[in-house]
Amino acid sequence: EWVPPQPEPFCQPAGPERAPAALGEEQGTVVYHLSTASPGSCFTRSRVGGAPGPLSSPAAPLEGPQDTTLLFESRFESGNLQKAVKVGPFEYVLTLRPDLYTTKHTQWFYFRVQNTRRGPLYRFTIANLAKPKSLYGEGMRPLLYSQRDAQSRGVGWRRVGADVRYYQGGSGEEPAAFRLSWTARFPHDGDTCFFAHSYPYTYSDLQRYLRALAGDPACSRYCAVRALCRSLAGNTVYLLTITSPTAAAAKRGVVLSARAHPGESGSSWAMRGFLDFLLSAHADARLLRRLFVFKVVPMLNPDGVVVGNSRCSLAGRDPNRAYGTALRGSFPGVWHLRATVERVLAEREVVLYCDFHGHSRKNNVFMYGCDGGGAGAGLRLRQRVFPLMLSKNAPDKFSFPSCKFKVQKSKAGTGRVVMWRMGVSNSYTMEVAFGGSTLGGRSSHFTVEDLKSLGYHLCDTLLDFCDPHPAKFQQCLSEVDVLLRQRLGRELGSGSSWSDVSPSELES
């Protein structure tokens, strides 16, 4: 959890002019190739520890000390690399494995390289990315971890890469594939290094954290760790209940979750920051535990995280489109979370639901909320207050203008929309950019510390939002009113009310 001493700026986007690198094996040498596993073994290796028995090497052997070929590996927790082709002395074309039981969703990457050389400039091209647009096209850089730097200098993940390009692949590919290309130098000869799309946070990382909580006598007085359910592969989906042991009946509820999409690892770091603060001895943390009952699911899709998926669980589907389904057996995490919220709502008001995600196309942090078209004018603006407050508490990270409140048909099965329809009026998806911030004079990547700070800012905002003195709430409600009138081009004081505005006009 090393924090760079200086902000890591975005690089200058290089543009997509470069011709695609040769992809055919006849122009290069396959130096790493994972065979597609049989369906049964996918479930076996979706548990921590992986498949039993010895593993045959998918890498080409080195011919001797003079051989500069990189040795690739991705058969570790959260790893994703299917194939590496050497197309030049220091140039490689890489293919990612799609999410299991699908042919798509290639975005997350995390792999190891060994036999590095310090001098040469290497070029890597990932040839089968799925999204037409990416923050890599706007200056985002990949992450590198050097084991020698970690052991000798305590330096962890850092942004690297020059000449970073994101562009469409060769014509005629179905479906269209997009390519990410970058150059990098390694810091040491003979090092073991890792590349990743964003700061990894594995299921084992979560389990270590929860074990430490269980062993802390102070935390265990107000934090209960339980199994919400078992995943399809048999991994435990954890539920944390956090509250002080006094007068629980009068408290309102708060529900938070993260990692429905396994490739969005930044959401786990934000969740980690939230838990670190809420479980601390800070006066505000004690107040929050006294006021609320928190139900927290820190990793909804452990199977996807273990195997290095980008979006899906082992059902081969996006779990954040399955909250409306009755298929308990296919989506156990989201089904049991929804059932938990139903039980909490029967006992108490749920003042906030927030599901943490990552965003690949827009920088900064922002929220998607639910604007009730049928509600009265006052209620229709209230969903915007919490995000506005959060933008004031984290002005160098959170962008209120990037927030959206439209309930689209395609999002009907998301946690945000389903919880809102169940009666949680302040129901949000928090999107954390894979890149970084362009706010408050910044133009730099997020660090792990930035991501963790979002959890603290969420706690801070919850206290502002629920302050018994309504001054802050009323001020933000007035600001939202002014902002929306300006955006709709209506003059203030004209006597018009929000009931004159159509729901579709207001949502958009």
C-alpha cells in the first residue's frame, strides 16, 4: 500500500496512428499459452488455492542465459492473461481470457513477467479488449509492480508506460476488438514484475482483513462477520453488521456493497477505506455506529475476483443486472443481499444504499441515482442532495456534474434501481474512475490512498446528510434547485414549479 511521493500525472495521449502489430503466429513465436480449461476445472480453480495437482508450464522454455524472452504467468488469484506472442526482440502481443463461460468482457488484466532486462524499451500490445472507448485514450497508464523494488525500497504499484495508445484492431474482426499498446522499461535485470489494469484487491486480501477484524477484541464488540451465502464455487460471501450494542431498535439502516464486477478493484479499496474509518476509535465513527445499523457486503462476486473475470460471475452473466431475478441458485450473492435489505426494511428505514463500482470511460468519482418521475417536486430533487454533499466533502475527486439520475430500462435489474423500487429513496451506484481526477487543479491518477479516502468521505457525508439541524440539507436542496433551473434554462422566480417539468426532461 505504498503511496507515490509525487502525484502520478496522466501521460499525453499518443493517438491511434500506429499500425497494428503483427498478430499471426507465423510472424512471431508463442511464448505463453493457456489452454481453455474444461468447465469442471473452472469451478475447482475458482476457489482460493486453485486446481489440485502439479501445473504444466504454458511458457516456452529459455534457451540459455543469453535468451531475453520474457516469461509470462497469470495462473494466480485474480490473474488474467491467455496468450503471449513474441513479435520482436522486445515486443509482445497479448491476448486476455474472456470472462468464464462467455466470449466477451475482456478488460481486466493482471499478469507476471520474469527474466526482465533493465536497458531495453519493451512494447506490449493487448489485442482483444472489448470497449470502444477507454481512459487509456485520455492519458491513463498501466500499473507495474517490481518485487525487487518492493523488497529493497518498499515501493509498490506505480504508473508506467509511454506512447500509450488505445485503438480499434484490424478490420473484419467480429466482434470488433480494441487494442491497448504501451512501452515500458523494467527497473532491474532478472526481476519479477507484474502489470495490472488497476490496483489488485483479491479475495484472499479480503479474508486476511476480516481475520484481523475477528481477532481485534474492540472491533468484535460492534462488528459481526457472518456468511451471507456461498457462491457457485463454494466461496463465502461475507456480510458485516456494524453498530454499537445500544438501542438498536431506534436506529436507521445503511446498506453498502462492492465488487459485483470483479475487474473493478478500486471499489474494494474504497470499501476498505470505509471499513477502516467506521471501525476506528474516531469520534465520528463512534457516532455513526451509535446512529445506524450498517449492513456491508464487501465482495459480492468472489468467484469472478478469484478467476480474474472483468464483469461476470460463474453464471456467465453480469450479477448487477440480476437483482430483479428470482434465480437464487444462479446469483446467490445478489439474491441474498436483496433478501437482507427486505428484512432490514421490515424493521427500520434504510437511509442509504450504495453499491461501489469502477468506471472505464470517465475520470473522477460520481454517482448514479434514481429520480422518481411520479414523486412530488420536493422528493424528486432530494435524491441529488447526497451526491452534492459528497462533492463538497471531496472536491478534488467527486464530480457532481457527472452524476446522473435517470432510471433506464436497461438498468432495471441493477442493485440501485431494485433497492429504490423496494423503498430505499437514496439508492446509488458510486462510480470510481480507473484513471484519476481532473478536479481541484489535479490531472493525475488515483492512488490507493485516494481510493480509501472515498470511504471516509462517504462517512462524513452521511453525518452531514442526517444532521438533525437541517441547515446543510436545505442549503444543498436549494443549490440543486438553482443548478437544475439553470440547466433547464428556466428563469428563477418565474413562478414555475418542478411539477411543470416532465419526468423525462428532469431525468435527462
